Amino acid sequence: MRIALFSTCIVDGMYPRTARATVEILERLGHEVVYPPGQTCCSQMHVNSGYFDDAYPVVKNHVESFSDWDWDVAVAPSGSCVASLRHQQAMIARRAGDEALAIKAEQIAARTFELSNLLIDILGITDAAAQLGSYFPEHVTYHSSCHGMRMLGLGTRQQDLLKTVEGLKYTELEGLDQCCGFGGTFSFKNSDVSGAMVNDKADAVEATGASVCSGGDCSCLMNIGGALSRRDSEVQTIHFAEILASTKENPLVITGPVQLAN
């Protein structure tokens, strides 16, 4: 299968290791991964802040970038951005009077999947250790991001994959379905509320005794990781794609900056 990678702007700009891990997993399964180079943002920040006119050219760019390439499905390591494609982009195009763009946006969104959704529902991956060779001998807890859970209906897909990683000890997070307080521009506009929410989340993470808090959105993990670092916590935040990509031959190192060993 030819799979287009939608890296998302936050992954591309701040967490490229998550994009590399996504590619690694898919290539390990024998798929060809392509990267439409014109891609940038999904427009979610603009839409959520009410800047609909500014969102239109961002949506147009995404549709044109992915229309220029031949691919079977697209994947993003972010439920938040896939939710934006499916629930916002066509609306923005129609608001601008561009029905042709809206139709193309809907067609692209229908073939774009969050990573766990693609792995389980399209590629039939249900056992990370057996089918991917995933190995991560660490104590892990997990935060369920709002958009993936509520807008995409991912359910327990990400946790289910983590639980099948060889060597991984899993402890469920109390209030795992509660928002971390990031919400994009919400954290700037309502900083006091956002800060209280993420501190509650950090308390719950530390209470598990886990060494790693995983999740499916780098934006949430950045927010939680920031709260943990401000209290000098040793808990690391790691996207579940990086854990799935970790193997005995090339293990994920979590001492200091997270990276795959060479």
C-alpha cells in the first residue's frame, strides 16, 4: 500500500522523531510511505479561534498538497489534526463559497486516518510485539486526547496497542479521559484554568508510579510534559508511535532526550 504521511505542523516542527517512528512502523510492515512536501497546517488553530477567513488558504494548501500525489491512504500521528480534516475543512471551504474545494477536502479526509485507527482497522495490527516487534521494558501510563476520543471515536485503540508491546507494564491513569488543559489557543486565552487542569493531570500521572506517560497527540504530551518538568519530575512523555517503533535491536532510550539508539 502507498501511504501518505501527514506529519502535522507540531510534529514536523517540534517532534520529528514521532514522524520518523510512524514511517518506521509502516515501512516495517512493507508499505511505501510518501511525503507530500507542500503540506503545512490543518487549520485547526485558525478555526478554533474563529479566524475562518485565514483558515481558508490553509485548507486550500492542504487539499492541493495531497491532491498532487498518488496514494491509497494517508496517516497522521495526531487525532486532533485528523479530526480537523474531517470536521472542519469542508465547512471552511463551503463558507468561502468553494464547493469544489469542500468536496476534495471531504475525499481526502475520508482516506486520512489517525495512526492507531490505520494500524488496527485497515492494516489488521492487534499485537504490537508479534506483528511489529515492539519492545519497551518500561512502566507506562497513558493520556487519552480529547479529539481522538470524542471526535474520532478511537476508543481504546492506542492503549490496546501499547498493552501488547513486549516488556511494557501498563497502569491506567485516573481520569485518563479528562482534558489536559491544552486545547491549542485555549491554554493562552484561559491560562489559569489551563494551568490548573494540567497540574491535576500531572498529579495523576505521578500517582501511577510510571516512568513514561504516553499518548497520541504531541500537543497534549508537550503540555503534560511541561507541567511535569516544572516540578522536576523524572516522568517522560512519549508518543505511542515511538514506543511501537522501539525494538530489542533498536530500543527507545528515555534517559535524557528521548531518541532511538543507533
